[in-house]
Amino acid sequence: MNSATFYCKTITFGLRSRRRASLSMLSTFMKDRSQFFSSDGFSVKDHPEPIIPPYEEKIGEPIHLKRARLLYQSRKRGMLENGLILSSFAAKYLKEMSESELSLYDRLINLPSNDWEIYYWATGVKPTPVEFENTVMDKLKEFVRNENRENRTRQPDL
């Protein structure tokens, strides 16, 4: 047997060993987590929803940091529709908002646990709850109507 053949057999054996080890680790993983999976091994059963920490207003936060945080949170929503709407809205209005308006906007984008709620309220699909019916929501609804037909198909530059 020449050295090339020996090398190829060694590599093949090494891959098979790694594959066996991976399968062994996978079966151990599945056994350890059997309480989360049904017998088919794929569907989740009786697993609670992830816990979302309650909203806490940041008291005493410097206004320039609050604006920067809200701008970031407006851009990174987790759903494209709100990312586009809120990032464009923030780019246009955050600089001129008073501290009380910034607090209202902070509550609006951070208190609801479901971003679709914000989207439906802003677009008028669902009525806005009384606790969020304020001047900032009115500005957002007007902004979403987009009466000037501005192109908002991408987030504004930072």
C-alpha cells in the first residue's frame, strides 16, 4: 500500500468516526430534551412561551441617549413593515420631540408585546387603545397615511 492510499483510508475512517460521534451526540441531545419533544422528535409539546420582561421606563436617562436608543429600536423591530415605518418616522420626528413626547414614543414602541399591534394601530386596521391614543400616535398615523407619497421602501441612512 502506497502512502496516498493509506492517507485516503485514514481520512475516510476519520470522517466516519466523526459522523458516528455526531450521531451519538445528537441522540444524547434528543434524549436529554425529550420533555420538549413528542415521539417524532420534532414538534414541541407543553413548552411555555419565552418570558418577555416587563417594560420599565428609563428615568433620568440623558435626552441624547434616549434619542439614540429610540432611533436604534425604531430600526430594529424584527418585522420589516414596522422597521420601515418606525425608522422613517424616527428619522423625521425624533430630533424635534420634547422629552414628554419621547417618553410617549418610548412607551408606544416598547410596551406592546406584539409588533403587529403597533402596525395595525398605525395603519388604522384596529382601533388604538386609550392608553396609546396621544399626540405621538396621531403624528404616526398621519405619517403612515403618507399624503405626499414619499418613497419609504428602505430605511433612511443613519
